[in-house]
Amino acid sequence: MQEFLLSNKNEMIATAIAFCLLLILKFVTDKTIRKIGRISDIVEARTLLITKYASLLLTLIGFGVISFIWGVNFKEVGLVFSSVFAVIGVALFASWSILSNITAGAILFFSFPFKIGDRVKILDKDIESEEPFLIEDIRAFHVSLRKSNGELLVYPNNLMMQKAVTLIYNSEDTPDGSEEA
């Protein structure tokens, strides 16, 4: 055991440094996302979801960095990854909209001009309604929109980014200051 420790001393130090840097980066990223969520008055559930996405991305980066530090033979690992990615790629090609909705959900978190409680009108020829919708919830895959008659429309995030959306009024601009049903 002592021989292993002595022969891999540099790799162990570099791994410890990389691990500490990734933890610090995760802490800073989490704080930044939470601050953006607080400043933008975004629902806590959406903030936690984006935090999970960022954490997953940092974990994948961490595995790559640690693999590089320990000198993993990328030709052998590349063969395994290419096989796995080929299978995943075929499976994901069939469900590309799921990935586009997750990506759109992350983009909407940082740049979405609408909040829960706002009334919007979606300019989509497939939506026959001319009346505005109340934004009830914004999730990772979809936005829940409700008509004044109670009808619920679950609209995909990727379409929210592709279609023109008109803000009728903010939740703060309602006549009595409360959300309408």
C-alpha cells in the first residue's frame, strides 16, 4: 500500500486539488444560480432544477479531469464510450424533444421574461384560443397555462422559445394586485 502511495503521490495530490476546486466551483455556481433565481423572482423549484443540471455537468467535468490526471488510456475508454454513446444516440434520437425541452427549460430559467402569475398570449396557429393564458407553473419540460374557463394547456418549453409570446400583463399589474383565476 505504501508503495502505491509513493508511486502515485503526484496523481493523488492533483486529484485532491481537482476535487477541492470542483467543490468550490459547485458552491460558487449554486450560490450564483440561487442569487439569479432570487433577483429574478423565480420559483424555488425551478432554481433547484437548474442547480441539479449544473451539478451534473460539473460532475461529468470532474470525471474527465480525474481521468486525465490518472492517465487513463483514452483509446480503450473511447471504444467503450463510443459504443455506449451509439446506443444512447439512437435512443435519444427517437426522443430528441425531451432533450430540447430540458435545454429550453434551462435557457428559460436565465432569460425567460415571464413569471408564474403572468398572463400571456401565444401566437401559434395550432392554439385556437384568442384569450390570454395564466402561467400557473414552469417546469423542466413544460409550462402549465390556464384559460379563464379553467381549461389547462401544457405547452412544451421548446415551443415557448420558438413561438411568439405576448405578455398581456405581469402578475404585479393585475387590477387588484392578485393573480386571476
